[in-house]
Amino acid sequence: MTLINLHPRTFSLAFILIALLILPLPTVDAAKRRHENNARGKNSRRAGGRAERGKKLSARERRAGRRNERLSARDFRRGGRSSRARTHLSRRELRRELRRDRIQSAREQSASLKALERRLHRPLTKRERAAEMRRLNSQRRREILEARRRAEAARLAAIARQRALDKALRDEVQGMIARDNLAGEDPQVRRVAINALGNHAGTVVVMDPITGKVYSMVNQEWALRRGFKPCSTIKLVTGVAGLSENVIPASEFTLASDRGRMDLTSALAHSDNPYFEHVGSGLGFDKMIHYARELGLGEKTGANVPFEYPGRLPEMKPGFALHRMFSYADGFEVTPLQLGTLVSAMANGGKLLVPQVQNPQEVTKFKPKVRRKLDIDGNVWQRMIPGMIGSVNYGSGRKAYDPLQTVAGKTGTCNGGGGSWVGLFTSYAPLANPKLAVVVITRGTDAHHHLPAAVAGQIYRDLHQRFGTPTNLQIASTPDDEEKEVGDEEGADIIADQNGADTAGTTDASATTTASPTHKLVPQTSPNTVKRVLMPVNSQTQKADAPKSATPAKSSLNPPSQPDNRPRRAQENQP
């Protein structure tokens, strides 16, 4: 049979069959393409969702980072979660540490998420990532809290150890005070000194800066036989040496420290270390040792007591920090009695006295003993006074301030070696007529916060009625030319107060000095008033050499009822 004989309908059926077989091919291709496009779109949407989730998680991470930063900052303030010491970090260093910890935390979280994805062999879902982040943040908080608990426990243990050491030291001091030899001690002064010192670990020396009479030594073991690092009180020696050797010039502004345009008065008042290190660089080792010996350091005072410690002076050897000798007193050791004779020499105009404990059977036979007259110009003592007064009035020794009289002193606080701190305060008062020189030294925790200055201030206030400025004392007023010569260089007024009653015995009255004959005298206008004056440092030699004509006639004095028209010195603006 041939195709010619086939029925025409056969061709139609064959054509339809072929068409039905061919037509599904494009549909399948289109479906595949649609499927691929859908898959591609789904992947893109999934990627976009992942990116969006990444952004959201980044915000969550940022919030968690800020929270961790707050926890870390609070932890650092409470002792630190790190093993490194962070108690003395500056603000910039603290920010740097926090930033480093934050970056490290983010890296650890990212590494943990990647490790989890590798274990699951697939990307994490949004819920899984959030759960993992919560777990990591919770774990980090637990670590911080645990480290904080450990740090707090260590801090409390350290406090307990320090308290135990302080208690042992205080008990030892109380035992030493109980063994003090009370022969020759002034009962009132000793009672006041013991009450002011209280239960603190320290020693107190109270003496007369004009005669050298020792009123009381509380804890005589430390006062006579124990050496202490003088710390910043050595700046008195540095200042005297710098003035004597003209290292400190008339224009103080050439010796600028980190405070900017610092002068001697401000440097003493605020105990500025760079200033005195700069002065020491101009002095040198030998000059400093010479003036330290001249002022009585490194040798016995000659007091009539047994077993006195002579102290110690620095030795130049390899590794010795020379600049610290002039401000931190590295290499020095002094006794409280030596500091008492040093500040007494500054009060009486340059006489290094022999401190004496008065024999009760020889009250009327007491005679001052002068070890040597210091070859130091009187202007040197004058220029040291404003800084010592400034230390008490507005500087580091403010706790010794007495509103009824002017106190001149110098503080000192440093590590005395062996991890034990030393606090010192050496002073004399009243300025117009020195009656007391008080030296206080404490150790351990009691050395902080200028406690020695507070103890000395309490002694001055309690003994003011007996040793304070007498109400009938004539006050010296300096002429304008002397103000320019002496006063303007200090940049600070010297205040002589007029309060209290002079109830001291005949020995104290005989030690009272008068004003220099080059100064005019004015009467006291009324009690309990404060006068701005420049009071010279007087000595008994000046009293003996003063001519009778030095005291002006009564007619030249202003009556008390008239206003006070004495010349006033203008206060320079401190830069």
C-alpha cells in the first residue's frame, strides 16, 4: 500500500500528533527558566534577608557591645576584670582599653558564629543567630561578674591585710608611747600632743624655736632613734641652698615647671617637684650635701638624751637618681628632732640650736645652747617664709591652718621604702613671735591625706591660749622700699595675727624678740583682727644690737580710734 491510497484524514491525525509532541518542549524550557528565575529570585531575596538580618544583628551587637562596655567600665572602676593593674589609667588610656576589649569581644562572637555554622554545615537562621548571640553575651556577663567577684575578694583581702598591719603598727606605737621617759616633759603640752595624735602610728616633737627647749616628745623611740625619709620637707633645704647660691634668681619666672611660670612661693605652697628638681640641677650634689650638713642633717643634734640616731645623707653611686634627691629626698634619713632644729633655725633667723630636755630640778638654770650660727643671709629666710605660710593657708598643709595665728610649715608624703608610706609636717608658729616648733611624722595608712598637718594644727589650736600671739605685741610695718626689695619677690602676703594671751613662764617671756630697728611700730587697733604685714625674722642678736632710738615716740603713733592708714603693699597678680 502506498501513501497515495491513504485517506486524507490520516495526514491530519499525523500532523496533530507531531504538533502535540513538539509543542510541550518550549513549555518545559519556559518552566525550567521560570523555575531557575524563581530560584534565583529566592536566593537573592534570601541574600537580601540575610543582609537585612546582618544589619539588625549588627545593631543588636552594637547594643550588646555598649552594654558590655558599661559593664567593663564599671568593672574597671571596682578593681578591673583583667589581671593587669588599671587603677591609675588616664581617661584616654581607659577609652583605649575599652575599645580594645570591645573589638576583641566582637571578634570572639564572630568566630563563635562561624564555628557553629561549620558544625551545622549550613548558614544560621535569624533565630539561631539571635539565640547564639544571647548565649555569648550571657556567657561574657557571667565571666565579667566572676572576675569582678574575684577582684573584690582580692581587694577585701588586701584591705584586711593592710588593716592588720596598721593595727600591729599602731599597737607597737602605743607601747612605745607608754615607755616614754616623762622626765622634763611639759604635762600640758604632752597631753595636747597625745590627744592630737590619737591612735595613729606616729611621733610628735614640740619645742621652743628660740631657746631649743623641748616641751614634749611623744614616741621618743621614733623621735630620737628612728630615721625617716624626709620626702618633700627636703625642699626647705633645696630652697635655702638655691637662694644662697643665687640659683633662684630675683626673677622667678625663669624657673618654669609644668605649672607654668612657677615661683618659689607657689612651689613651696603646692610642693612642686619639677621646680625644685630644676633648682637642684643648678646646685649639684656637693652643694646640696653642704647645705644639708649646715642645717643639721646627717649629724646628731647634741640633745641631752641617750642613743640618738644621726640620720643619713645620700651617697653618689651608680644608679642614683640625682634629680630625685632635691624633691623626693632620695638617700636622706632624718629624725623628727633634726627637723625640729632645722625649722627652728628658720624661725629664729639662722641659729642652729641644741635641743634640750629641761631637768625638773634646774628650771631656773636653763640656758639656750647654740650649736652654730648659720652663714646664711637673712633675706634667704625672708624669702622662704611666704611659701611656708602659703602651704598652710592654701596649699598642701591646709589642715594645719589656725585662724587665730599664722603657721608656717611644709608637708611631705612619699613611699619611705619597704612599701610603707611616710607622712611629715614640720612647722613653727606664731609668725610674729615664734613660740612653738611642731614636727609630726606618721607611717602606714596614717601617712596619707596629710594627717601630720592635721595633728600639728590641732596642737597649735589647743595651745594657742598659752603660746599664741600676745594681744599687746607691736606689729611691724615695712616701708615701701623694703616691700619692693623683699616682699614683692614672694608674691604673697605674710599675715601676723593678734589673738590669745601670752601665759608662758618667765623663760618664754625672755625669749620674746622685738622688731628690727629699720621698721616703724604701730599699736594694735583691736583684738581678734588680722593685719596684712611683712614681718622680718628676728633674732636675739638683733634685740641686743638694736639702738634705743629705734623705738619711735608715742606721739608718732596713730591713736587706736583713728583709721589704720599704714602703707599697704600691692598684691602682684600671680600668672
